Amino acid sequence: MQQSSVRLAIMFLSLGTAGQAAFAQGTNAAKLFAAGVISGPADDFSPAFSPDGNSLFFTRSNGSGSVILTSKFQGGRWTTPEIAPFSGTWSDIEPAMAPDGSFLVFASNRPVTDGKAIDGFFNGKTFLGRGGNLWRVNRTGNGWSSPERLPDTVNQSTATFSPSISADGSIYFMRTDEHSGKFHLYRSQYSSGTYLAAAPLGIGDDTTDDVDPAVAPDQSFLVYSSNQPSKGGPKQLRIVFRDKDGWGSPIDLGDEVNEEGSNIEARLSPDQRTLYFSTNTVPPVVYPRSIERAKQDLADMNVWATGRHNIWYVSLTRWLKVDSMRKRLPATRSPGQSQVEDAQ
């Protein structure tokens, strides 16, 4: 697809945001995505866009059940979401679109062989009927094929969630570590029509809980969420870049992006310049307030500001620019180091 088409699609995504709610007042403050249509009073997360940016799949949940919904960008706005043709019977979450739009992978509690939802074991507990395996549907003309479970090289446990797909078809995802019991990030290389045994990315350690990878199609960088459960605190969004020596040191996206609540379900726009994520934080009310402000706060509360997870978006240009400059600089620290610092 031509870059101009992608840029136009991303511009449309911004126009689809009702209210333009934002947390911070900085130049790169996160903005609410499509309030009242995509971001509503339930938990909404994991947006997966078609390559042209005009179709969207995402998860809606109320803590009891989940479903994958789909919406189209028409007439300058997103249409009322409908249940995706491959979802609804089971608890399906976290759709991920292949960069070329030819297939989609999602997590589901649907059974492998019998008619019972699979159980999951994570965070040190067993969750009846709330396990997850990764499933794939292929694009067939204007529709989608029947879901097919990915092989055991990917689905090694029933705590396998949050897929992301690179341009070569490889799958990034999160799974609990059999030793620590915490979630870590894995990758299964797609080769000769099959998925090879998944290997850990080596990002994080036994003290961290690392979830929701969103990988660039060329696998040059990845955004994910992490925290240290022993120290408490919410998940924080981080970005990590890859070079010839492997993955570098994760960079926290900071308070400009991360909110006080949970910051999870990272996803990338089709041109990889915009980060979408979900948080259950709502903008704080400042008192005293005018009656007009109170009415607006009430309207937001009725539509989306309920303390559930909503989808927000923010530009990644700042971090991508710094990494691009870093790769062009000589290996010595000075004077090139000052140029990178200036870019930040």
C-alpha cells in the first residue's frame, strides 16, 4: 500500500475520536479513541486495523465474558461495532492482524477437542473456563475462514494470550513461565508453512511480569507492558529496539504516556507511528468546577469514563526518531551522545 494511503487512514483515525479527551496537556498527550463508539462503558482493548486503516477488530469485555467486535470507518466516523463473524460463541479476545491483512490471530477459551471451555493457570491461580490458546482465521474474499488452533509449538499451555504478527508470519505472544509463574514474552518463527517451537525473547527477568507485545512488521522494535509484582504498582508501557546483537534495554514511555492506572494491550497503527493502548484511568476532576464542566463530566461518565479500560492513542515519533538517530551515530559517546539527547 502506498505510504500516502496509510497517512490518510491514520488522519481518519484521529478524526474518529469523539470529544478529544486527553490526560496530560503535553505536546504528546494520549487521546481517547472514538468515545461512545469504540471506547465505551465496558472494557475495550486490543484494536487491530486492516492495512488500509478502514476496518477495525477489537475486544469488548465486562469481566464475565468477552467478544471480538468489528467496525468500519465510513463517512468520517466509525460504524456501530458488530460481533466478528468468527466470534461470539466463546470468550474471544485480543485480535491481531497480519501486516498484509491476509489472516488474523486471536486468543480464545474455546475447547481443543470437547465442548468445555479450557481452564487457565496464571498469577498462581486456576481460572475455570478462562484459559487461552491462540487461533487463526484466514481472509477469504470478503469473509473469514473457520478458526484453526495454532500448533502446540505455540500453544504449549492454556495461558497463551496477546498475539502480534510480524511481516514474515512469525507470532509474538505472552505465556506464563513454568518456573516463575509470571507472564513473559515469546516468539514462534514461521518457517516453511509451520510455526517452530516458541522461544523466550529474553526481555525482562523472573521478577517482572511482561505482557502484550506489539511488534513492528520488520521486528525492529516492540512495545509491551511490564511491572514487578513484588513491588506493586500498575503495568507500565515500554519500548525496546532490536539491532544485530538482539533486543536492547527497554525504555519506559514515562508519565507522558503511562497513566496512574493499568496501561496494557499495546497495539500499533498500520504505519507503526502511533501506539494504541488501554487504561482504566479517567481524567481527574478539578474542584471547584463550573456547571458546564460538571455537565461534561457527567456526559463522559455516561459514555466512557466509568473506570473500565478504554482505548487511547499516542504518537511514537519521539522514540522512533531517537532510535533512528542513534543508529546513524558513531559508536563513541561524544559528541554524538549530545545529539541524541537533544532529540529527546
